[in-house]
Amino acid sequence: MSPAAFKRALTGAFFVVLVLTGLTACRSGSSWNNTDMTGTLPRLSFTMTRARDGKTVTAQDYRGKVTLLYFGYSFCTDACPRTLSSIADVVKEMNGKAAAVRVLFVTVDPKRDTLAVLKRYESLFGPGFDALRGTPDQLAALARRYRISYSVTAAKDGKPYVVTHSAGVYVFGRDGSVRLLLSKLEGDKPDLAGTAADLTRLVDWK
């Protein structure tokens, strides 16, 4: 990894640690199961291409839904499928409220993640999952807006193709404002029930 890429990754990791420690401490009275992010980041805003239908979509297309935002890539063999599978299990816990939730999976590896590849990948997790692919500028702008770090290093001189990215899942309310960081989906025993309760509460919040 280049020094610049390492610095970006380190900055993103520091931000996640800050969120999970400092913000959790100062909001210790919160009744949320996950980390309360209210007021810490800007409203959901982006322009990208949706893999399912090839349509250009913006945040406005998801207004009225509780929207989860996660950055990753389809060739990931560990963190991405584990996180998305946990989210799928959470959505199943919501029963009749699941229709009001959308999960946006933004690829940080658009060179390999074509729309066809992403369409197949999103189908593994459920109908409420939308894989998004942006131009380099669109991806960089969205990652910068939500303080996400990522890097892609092509294979060269016998070294493998390497992709890194921050692992946070942000949750936005029906009005597009940031509400939560899903901090309880990590580890071998993710808090599916607690996270489902948080999302249900946001769905019901008028």
C-alpha cells in the first residue's frame, strides 16, 4: 500500500474508533442499541448507478425509507459478505417492517465490480439490497462526505490485487438524516435483535 493510501486508511480507522469510543461515551444515556450518530454527519446525498436496473439514482430515490449505507466490494471474501449477511438476518427479524428498509452497497472497486457482477452479488442477500456503482469522482465524493477511506492497488510484480476500505454501516432515517452507526454487528455474535429493534424504531418514527 502506498504512503498516501495508508494515511487515508489510518484516518478512516481513527474516525471509526472515535465514533465507537468518544461518541458512545458522551451519548451513554441513549436508548439505542447501536451508536447514536445524530447530527454528526451530513444528510444522505449521492448520484450513482444502480446495478439492478442500470438506472442513475440519487438519495431522493430512497427518501421515505430507512437507508443503510455500506462500502465494500464483491470480491471480498470475509468482512463484506459477513456484514451483509448479518444485515440480511436483521431485516428478516423485522418481519412486516422490512419493506421500509433499503441497504445500499457501494463498491469501492468499480474496475472489477461491473453492473452485471454487482447485480448477481446483491441478489445473494435479498430484495431490499441495492448495489451501487459510481464514477471515480462520484465514489470519491461520497466516501469523503462520510469519512470513508478506501484504496485499490492493482496486481504488479508478483504482488496481489489489494482493496482496503472502512467497515462502518451508517443508518439514515426516512428524512435522509444520519441516525446510527451499526456497531453491534461485529464479532462472532452480532446483536441481531437489538439492531432490528433500532431499525424498527426508525421505521416507526414519524
